Amino acid sequence: MENLEQLESHITAFLEKFDRIKAENVRFRVDISVATAEKSKLEEENRKLRDSLAGEESKRNEAVKRIDALLRKVQEHDSVE
């Protein structure tokens, strides 16, 4: 009888542990889902920022070219006089 009681006790403990692990697994899955959604959101924000930066760099390069062209005009004008 004692062996049967020990078996029942071990099985009960095992089932309780199994239920705790299942609940923890559910929490982990939720955490992973939240983290995945946040990662996607951050990746999209990062892409937008990179696109914006590329646009700003392009505008800067264009401004530098225009300034260089103006400086050349001024230098040519000064050298003519």
C-alpha cells in the first residue's frame, strides 16, 4: 500500500509540475508573440529612418553640388575682373 501511495504522490506532483510548465510555456509563447510584433514594428521604423536618412543625404549632396557651382561662378567672375 505504501508504494501505491508514493506512486500516487509522485504522479500528482508530476501532473502539477506538468501544468506549471504548460502555463509557463503559454506565457513564453505570448512573450515571444509580443516581442515578434515589437521587432517587426522596430524594423519598419528602422527602414523608414534609413529611407529618410538616404533622402537627407541625397538632398545634402545636391546642396553641396549647387554650392560648389555657385562658388565656381563667383571664382570665374572674380578671375574675369
